[in-house]
Amino acid sequence: MTPVSPPPPSSAPSATPAETLGLILHHLLPVLLVAALSVKSFVGRWRLLHSKLSLLQSSLADAASSPHWPANPLFVDLLPPLLSTLRSLHSLSARCLDPSLPAGKLLLQSDLDIAASALSLHLHDLDLLLRSGLLHHLPSAGAIVLHLPSPSAARADLALFVRDLFARLQIGSIDLKNKALDSLLQLLASDPPKLAPIVAAEGDLPSLVRLLDPSAHSLIRDQAAAAVSLLATASDVSRRAIFEEGALGPLLRLLDSGSLSVRERAAAAIEAITADPTNAWAVSAYGGVQILIAACRSGSGSPAIQALAAGSLKNISTIDDIRSAMAEEGAVPALIDLLLSGTLDGQKNAALCVWSLASAGGEEIQASIVREGGLHRLIELLREASDPEATEHALRAIHALSTFSAAARALSSSPGFFAQLTDLIRRGSAATQQTAAVVFCNLFPGDDVKRSMAGCMASLIKMLESSKPASAQEVAARVLVSLLAVRSNRKELSRDEKSVTRLVQMLDPRNVEVSKKFPVSVVLALAAGGGVGCRRRITEAGACQHLQKLADAEVAGAKKALQKIAGSRLKSFFSKAWWE
């Protein structure tokens, strides 16, 4: 039988850290390194352990070479459990040297695996300390963590601070972890766009994400959620890093079951992560669609959570499969309720999400939105919203629904809605004006409604001049032609000297900003049913010479418009001469 190595000297409970480190380095490790090569049982496992023990010896020697290691609480706290693990390995080596394998082979194998796993954890923690540079840094008296650097500090100082914090997050006590997270949050809050990428590059993000686990201490989990939320919302680099390290799944779990503050932070992070289309698909993989819909519902937590969850739904609704899942899981009624009952951000996000569902979800989803009262809610939001963005989002959603026949019929029978369109065309932003005009083109208003919209014709003439976007000219011309089908509107526009002058100037071939077919179509509509006075005003503004050139260039409608105007003038001239 191979002789058993004598046990190393005992370490008294009151032994100093230096004595404990000396015992490990100079007595216990040399004995174990020899024993690992001498055992006759589980030889493969002991060869692997020998490699780890050699690495441990080298790492401890490196740590001991720093004169500041006794002042580092993390390293000092690591020594007692490390000593315990090594003593356990020494005992196991003695059992493996005994051919009779006391207590049985399976139990010995299990004990050996447990000790090897513990040794791996110690090596991991020691490696973290060495890589952080903390062991070679002399902390201030009584300092728990390094002093918080300013955002303008050197990159090397910031990197050291971040590595130091993440080392403490992984191997410190609850108190140390909490203080480290406090410092991390202070650092990120001081200049999020600048510092979040540094934290993403220098910090061990997987360890931070693990702190979101339900098994983590609640205080630590709350702080970790705040840090992850800051990283997700501060920069593209840190947001991508957080997603790649698997944060989305834990964040969705926190949104589903965390405290109110944690849910708000998780919701903010999820909205930021899903804003990147390449990340949005993963929500479905984690079962997050139902969680987000539940978070949108009234009474689910707070208005802020509802708004952020609606923002996430808006982000993921661009994906076909997820859009279908949203409809099946009941997203439509939740979003419609939010249109009027939520905060301004909630209303805007809900309107955008309804727009996305209605524009790309097909008639089945459009019918569901109308059936649930979505069209009515959107019209109310359009009427009551004082925020330009909310108005624009509601109008976009109505536009998406206006292609659905039932919605188009409902809108076409609402004089009040056309009054809103008139006001938006007159006073809205360029984007809002164009969307309102497009909605009009999808509807079929009667003559009375068209008469009521005469007040927006001057604004449509101005829109006709717009070179960007190109579609603005076309839609403005279509609305004008429709409105000019009513005689009273033709009279009113012809009396608007500024609008007629603008319209004729657009016919000038030298004006390259406007596609000529659009003002020609408006002039034709104005002249076709207008009286003599109407045609005379167009002529006096100089339309004929421009139309002649456009007719020569074979611009569609130019020749016909010229005939309407010039022919009328000739008829009027002969009639007047005969009478005189």
C-alpha cells in the first residue's frame, strides 16, 4: 500500500491571513501536488486536479507578490474557504491511495467531484481578483470599493474601477455586492452615453445578468435590474451587449412577477432592447408576448409600465409571426383601452402599435380593431390630443384602417371627422397634412362634406408646391380635384388670387420642383366646370402660355386644359362682339 502523505499543520481559528496563505502555499499545496500524481484510483480526475492545483499555486504566488494583498477584504475572505477545500482534497487523496476505497467508489467519486467544483470556483474568484488589478492597488482607509471616478477620468482609471466593481459583484458578501452596485449605478448615471460602453467592454456582464435570477437576494436583484436598465437604454453598444448576454429572458420574468420599481426598470430595458429589429424576435422565444400584453392592461402595475410595454409591443409588431401571436393573445383590446386611459406616452405607443397591426396585419386584424371600438377611440384621441406626436400617431392608425371597407364607410359617414381632416390639412405639420390628405383619398365624401372642406384648398395648393416627399404633390392634387368637383369650391378657389397665382406659377416649365401633371390636373378641374369668370382669372394669371408649352411637350391633360380655357375665351369674345 502506498504511504499516505502526512497532513499539513493545522490552522488555528485565530490564524492571521498571512499565516493561512503561508500554510496553503508552503505546506498544503506541495503535498497535494505530489499526492495528485501518486493516486491509483480516478487517475484522470486527479490529473485534471493537478493542473488546477498548479494554476492555484501560481495564482496565489502572484497575489502574494503584491504588498497590498492583506488590505484587500475580498482576497482575505477567500482564504478560509479555500483552505477548507484543500483540506478536503487532502483527505480524498488519502482515500484514493487506499486500494480498498473506504466508503465505496461511487461516494468517493461524488465527493471528489464536489471538491473539484469548489476548487474551480476558488480559481475563478482568484482569477477575477488578479485580472481586476485590485490586489495591486492600495485602497483608502476604510474604503469598501475604489473611489468613484469622474466621467472625465482616464479610460484606464475607469476600466480599473469597473473591473473592481464586477469582481466584488461575484465574490463579495451581500453588503459588498450592494455597495458595488450602488457605485456602478452612480457611475452610469453620471454620463450614461459615455460610460455605458466602457462598462459593457470592461465589466463581466454575464455575472450582472445572473443577479436578475429569482434566486438572487431581492435587494441585489433590484439594484442589478436598475443597472441593466441603464445599460440597455444608454447606448447601442451596451444595449447590444446586454441582449447578447441573455438579459431579455430574465427581464421578461421580472416584468411578469417583480416589484413595482423592478418591473418599471425591466419594462424600460425591454423597450430599449426590442427597439433593435434584430432583437425583437427573441421576445416570442422567451414567451414574452403574453407578458407584455398583460403589462399593458389596466391595473397591471403603473401607467409607466403600461406605456413601456406598449412601446415594446409596437417594436415587435413589425414581425409577421409575432403580430399574429399578439392578435391571438388579446393585444388589440388592451391597446385600445390604453388609447384614452393611459399616459401621453402610453397613448402614443398604443396608437403606433395599432397602426402597425392595422397596416400589416391584414383584414382580420383590421376587423378586430374596428369591432373592439378602436376606430372610435382613435378619432377621440385625434380630437382631444394636444400633443402633435399623439395626433400624428392617431392619424396614421386611422389611415391604416381606412383601407378596410367597414372603417372607410364609418369614416365617410362622419362629417365631424372630415372637419378634423380639414383642420389638420390647414394647421398640421407637413407629415400630418399629407397623412390627412391620404386618408381623404381613401374615403368617399358627399358634396356637402366637400363644400365644408373648402377652407383647406389654399393649404393643398401650398402642399402641391412641396418637392419632398414627392408623393405630397400627387395626394394634394387628388384631394383638390375631388373638392373642385363641387361648383361652389371652384368659385371660391378662383377668387383666391394668391392660390390661383401659385397654381399658375407651378405650370411654368422653368419650375422644375413640381411635376407638371399635378397642377395641370387641378387647372383642368378648375376650368372644366367653372364659369367665365373662373377661366378669365386663370388666363389673366398667365396660364395659357404655360399650358401651350406643356401641350407641345405632350404633358398629360395640358392640351385639354388649354382648350377649356382658350375655347371659352374665344366663345366669350364672339358672343360679346355680336351683342355689341
